[in-house]
Amino acid sequence: MSDVALAKELQKKITDLKTEVSKIIVGQDQIIHQIILSVLGNSHALLIGVPGLAKTLMVHTIAQALGLDFKRIQFTPDLMPSDILGTEILDENRHFKFIKGPVFTNILLADEINRTPPKTQAALLEAMQEKQVSIANKNFELDQPFFVLATQNPIEQEGTYPLPEAQLDRFMFALKLDYPDFEEEISVVKNTTIARDIKVNPVINKEQILAYQALVHRVPVADNVIEYAVRLVRKTRPKSELAPEIVKKYLDWGAGPRASQNLIRAAKAHALINGKFSPDIEDVQAIAIGILRHRILLNYKGEAEGVSVEQIIEELMA
């Protein structure tokens, strides 16, 4: 199949996917769209939102519609790395045998990832970056495709361990879920307080996802679009020659090169879904906030004056 035909197929499949997900999930269209972009970009997403916004249900529904194997880990303070990766045991013949942990799946939901200590959080790092797990000097390849979709509760700080910057940087998107609007909340209440038997049908299979990921990788990008993305990222760094006054005043730390890579990767996927064969600057701007917000660190003055990283990103794009 030619790339043009594959791109048209991708458009239709993503439309069908969103239709299937909407059977269960009311609203949150932008969040769902950006999760799909992270899947097409072969990366991971962090969902940040208060309890009761259907974060877990959303991930499970997307996994069903993608026809992928799905596992969920509830992160707790006593969770051990072996609870994620797996462990070696002695079998009846007194040989060591590796029992695979829940990380061996296609979509891993890391629920409340900030509730577990750094040692256990770090167990996911290799899996997220290298798509493999090292146990007892042996490497075990993860099945492809593989994505971590993690959730985090922003209001409960007691008993939590903030994600280190190195791990945050592994997520393509940090997505903030907000409360549904009035009409959406009415639909949620109606749909969840009556007996309903709704089946989510898989509309894409594993092989198609891998083909779409390869297609995204092949999408050409004009030099001016790459230069815009790199310039935007460099503007977030307080010591950069491109940094405007607002960045020098309110930021302690800016985004690294992985942000530039993810801006282009997500812009490619965003362009394909919208029927374009190459991304432009508008595609970069459309996904910039979700990609940059967790890579930018406000300083004390910024926090004291109530400045948000989203405001700063929007000003940099303006």
C-alpha cells in the first residue's frame, strides 16, 4: 500500500476509533486526541486530573478500541519493582524461571504513579525508553507496540512522591483533565445510572498500529517547521540567547532536546489525522502545551505570582 493510501486509511481508522471511544467516554475529545497522537508517535502520556474524571475508564476503553492487550497497576507506597517487571523463581527442577510482570503488555496503565517511591518509579524508566526489561543480567524485549499511560492526582500531596524530571521527560504528553461542562455531566449521569450493555469494538489491530507508526516516522517535515519547534523549545530556557523576559523572570528550568523531538513527532501525527501529508507551524502550535508543560519548571517568583506554565507557553507562541 502506498503512503498516500495508508494516510487516508489512518484518517478513517482514527475517526472510527474516536466514535467507538465516545460510546463510553463523554467529552474529553482533546485528551483522547492527544493520547492517540502519543500512540502514533510511539510514546507515552501522563494524565493529570482529580478523582472521578474517568481517567482509568478512558485508557481501558482506548485499549479495547485499539484491540491491544491491556494491564493496570495500582501504584502504592509498598509496590516493589518486581511487582511491575516480574521475578525469577525456582521451578520444580530447581532451575530459575522468569515470571513476567504486568509490564509485558501493549498498554500499561500506571494508576496514581506518584504514590510509589522513586525506586519503583524508576523500574519503568528502562521499559519506557528502551522497550525492554533487564532482570538478572538478561534482557527481555517488550511486545510492540508498548505504551505507558499513567495517571496522577494533582490535589492529594500527602503520601505521594513527585515524579523525577528524568521520568517526566519520558512522557510525550502531560494532559490535564478538567471537569465536564454542564451538558456533558448530564450525559454522564444519564449514561451511568441506567442499565446499559455497550460493547466497544476493536477498530485497529496491532499490525496496523505499527504500520501507522512507521508512516508517521516517514512523514517529511520542512526545515522552517523544525526550526520553529527548536526555537520554541530554546525560548523556554532562561539562559538561552532566545529567552524572552517572561522566561528569565519566572522560569528556573526549560525543556530539553527531547521536547523538540516530540513536538515534531506529534505534529506529524496531528497533520496526518487532519488530512495533511506534512506538518506546518500550526500543527506544532496545536500540540505544544501538552508537550512542554511538564518540561518547564516555574521559579519561586512565578509560583508566588500565580503564573502558569500554560500562560508562558502561549506567550512564547504568540
